[in-house]
Amino acid sequence: MLELTLMLADYHRTRPLLSGEVTAQGVRLQPRRAETGEACLRPVYEEFDIAEMSLSWYLMARCRNEPVIALPIFPLRMQIHPYIFCAAASGIERPQDLKGKKIGMDEYRLTVGLWARGILQEHHGVRPEDCEWFTSSPEAPAAGFKIPGNVRVTVAHEPAEQLLLRGDIDALIPPNVVPSFRARDPRIRRVFKDIRATVNDYYRKSKIFPITHTLVMRQSLFDENPWLASSLLEAFTEAETICRKSYEYAKRSAFPSAVLILEEEQEIFGDNPWQHGLTPQNQVVLEKFVQYAHEQGYIPHRAPLGELFAPAGN
């Protein structure tokens, strides 16, 4: 039996793996809970046998032939529209108004930014070069990302949230909901005003629930043990099933309207929007991501999914 380290964030759908309730056949996992943002900050496949990793960083690494391969396992997805904010005094009333505006991010290359820019360009006509970008810190050198020459980026060396609250920038695309918005600070609001309707309409039209993280391992480990892909896919699927089953008893949740929330989510997104594997629907999501990554200069060509993900007996 293989003993392998696993770096993974603590989500409801992964907790059974972190706790040991779910195991992978043929593997004794040594799990370690990831810190917030850890999957996006460095090449984690050099430190752990198996690790959750930013999809954009992985895609760049794979396309420049680094010795890493992803499994068709997706620990994190997120709706993108709720993470596009603007200053209340910015005059931005619709997404098209972002043209010519100053937009802040932690780093330009982050996966949430790739998705947001792709959606804004495809669905609202706002191209990355139409805006001026401000980042909290320089791009992580190890990621290997080079900002396209036609895109203006200024490194501000301070939190982008503070730039927005001070009025130095007009909009903000953070990886997490920022404290000022959670505190209902009147200086910040979402660009998409009817956010629930926006999210629902986007999914109905595109069938895309954006994937932001995948699971990776060293290429040599996979080459020596190709059965790991199917074993881990089965384990992550079992963990996700346990999570979903726990929601069947809505009164367990702390949300006052949990029974209605769960019914609405199922009606819109289906029985299992978190499904792993290269299913037809996941292929739609991933091919769109690869398209956006190529258009934004993350990768030199649109690699086929068969070259990016290990076969796992879907």
C-alpha cells in the first residue's frame, strides 16, 4: 500500500477525506489541511504527493512541460459574478461600464481573474486591454505568467480593497468576499445588482459552473501508478456523495430557509453540480477555461483536455 501526502482545503465535500472517514483504495493518505489561498501561491506538487492546485497555475505549468499532471478531480468551483465589485461612487451601473476603469486584484494571474475577464469579454464586450489593472503584489515568479504587452498593470503594494475604499480604483475582483462588503460598508457594492438572477441566468445559458482548483500529482508518481487516478476519483466522489447526502435533512443546516435554498439550487444546477471526472458538462467548463487562458496569454496554444488530465475511467 502506498503512503502518500495529501494537501487539501477543508470543504464540506472534502472533509471525509481529511478526517479519514473516506479512504482511497490502495493508498494510505497522510492529509494536511491547506491554508486559505495556499493552492494558488506556489507549485505545491513539488512539496506533496497529491495536492489541490489553482487551475490557472496548473494549466501554465503543464503547457510548459513541467513534470505535473492533473486528475479530473475539482475540489473548488465558484460562481464568478458575485466576486466583481465596484466603488459605490464609481458611476458603474452595468458591467459594460467597466471599460476604461481601474480594476484591482491581489495578482492579475489568479484563476478568479482569468474567469472574470473571460466572462466580461465574451458576454459584456469588456476586453482586458480596455481597463487599467492594479495589483496588491507582483506576480508570483514561480507561476511563470507574463502579463500581455497590451494590458496595463500597476503594482500598488497595498491591498486592492483599500485602494477601492479610498477611491483610487473603480472596481475590484478578489478571490474572496472582502471584509468591507461583509460589513456592509456603503463605499462598495457588486457590479451585478441582481446577483442571484445573474448567476442563474448565466448557468442556464452556458451550463458553466466555473472550476477554479484541480488535484495534481507529480508526473513520475502517476506514470509508476496510473491506477491512482481512478482510486482517487472514486474516493473524492464518495466524499462528495456523503456531503450531499448530509444536506437531505435540511433542518441540520444553520440557514433559516435551508429547505427552500436547497430546493432552488437543485432546480437550477441539478442533482450534482460538483461531479468529478471528465463528464460532458465538465468538458464544457474546462474547454471554456482553456479558451479564456489562451486568449489572455496564459498558454501558447489550446491544449486538448486529454493532454491536461490523467485518464481516470470516467
